[in-house]
Amino acid sequence: MPRHRLIRTLPALLPAALLLSCTGGGPPPRVPMPSEVPAAPQYSSADAIVDKLGTAGIPCRITLSHTMNGASTIDCTATLDGKNFDTEIKVYDPARYTRDDIGDGIAAGRTAFHQTFVAAGNWRINVVNPAYAPKIAQALGGVVLPGNEPDTSDNPLPSIPPTPRYDTLENLANALDTAVGCQDRQPGPTGTLTCTTGSKAGHSPNCATLQLHADDSDRDTTLRTAIARPGVPAYLVTAANWSVNLCDYALADEVAGKLHGIVVRYDGQ
């Protein structure tokens, strides 16, 4: 699926009692750090993790960096095997945060937002594309904590046209290129293809993820999963045996019209 936008784990470790103080309820049960997460290695800051990733051959271009309340945070775009993917790195001051403080925050992200984390010691990383989490864990000495799969059974879909069909991803990419652009094509994980639409459309972000599906059930599962993540808006165009997940939501109706598909949209609410 697409290059997802980062969603911050709501109140990354803000005490639950503060969140519930105005409702009169007590704090929810604490979720401890999973026992398989090792107590080491520890890192002094998020910058130290970025340096370690670079040494391991996974350079990470920093897009946001700040320190607040004893937690060092960096958002960065990592590159591995020629592919880019987003990460959010957090390193906690062990004098202010316990192991279970960190574990409780990880549990919130895994459950509410289905995020995948790599964690150990006094740090955790939200790896937006889970396919790259094992390599991150290997480079840093952590373990992978997969997100809980969203329940997609109740997500409604529109009536999806039975045509047109595409024999190859390249043919689908060519059709998208004619419509709004599909440049810088790269194979993605799990048999997808990614490209950028900005060369002709001029919008940003302009990534697109293209996918062919074995049958209607596979297609519908992919679509329902894309619109099942709270806080992650999704705009896809689909028909028959294909789907295009667009980062530039403004292009959805145009792509649907030119490719004779239908828009499946979710505002993240």
C-alpha cells in the first residue's frame, strides 16, 4: 500500500489520569512493555539513532526534530535498497520515563492506529511501512512489534465497475501517466508499483501506489484496509482488478474520470 503519512501516537505518554480527569473516570489499565523487548541498547538521543542507521547503510533524511518533556523526537525519511519510507524516532530520558511508560505509549499506537514499532532500551520507532521494520530492528538491536490489524468487515464500498481491466502494472501506470502523470516508477513491497504524479499535475505530495488484484475479494480487502485506519485519510481509484492509492487527494475525481474507475474515499474521521 501507499507511503502512509505519519500519525503521532496520541499523547505519547501523557498520563492517562490527565486525559480522563474531566470525565470523572480513573486511568485505564497500564500496558507494560512486552517482555520480548530487550532492555538494551540505549541511545542518548534520536540523533544518535539516525547516526546508527546511517552507519548501517540506512540513511535517514531528517524532516522534523525537537525535544520536549525529556523525549527526543525525529521524523525522517529513510532509504533502503533504493526505496524511501517514513519513520518517527523517539528516545526517552530514562531518568524521567520507565520502561513501562514507553510500553504504554507503544500499546496505544499499535491498538488505536495499527502502527508497527521497533523498540528496545529507552527508544521506539514507528515504521510507517511495516515491510522495512525487520531491517530497522536488525540495524539497531531492537525487536519488531506489529500493529493490530484493523477490523475491515464493516467498511462500506461503492459499486465497483467491472471494467477496464489491466494485464500488467506497467499498463496501469501508462494509463495513469496519460491521465495525470506517473513518473519515477519503482517496484514497491508486496507486488505494488509506486510513482509520482507531480510532473504533470503540479501538486504535492504527489505519490501514487498502483496495485493489481487476483480477484474481487482481494481488491475489496485492500480497499477496506486502506479506509480503516483512524486519522489516515485515503483516496483510491479502482475498477475491475486494479487500484491506485493517491497521496494527492485532489486528483481522485480526475483520475477516476480518465481511467473510468470510481473513487473510494475516507476522510480519516
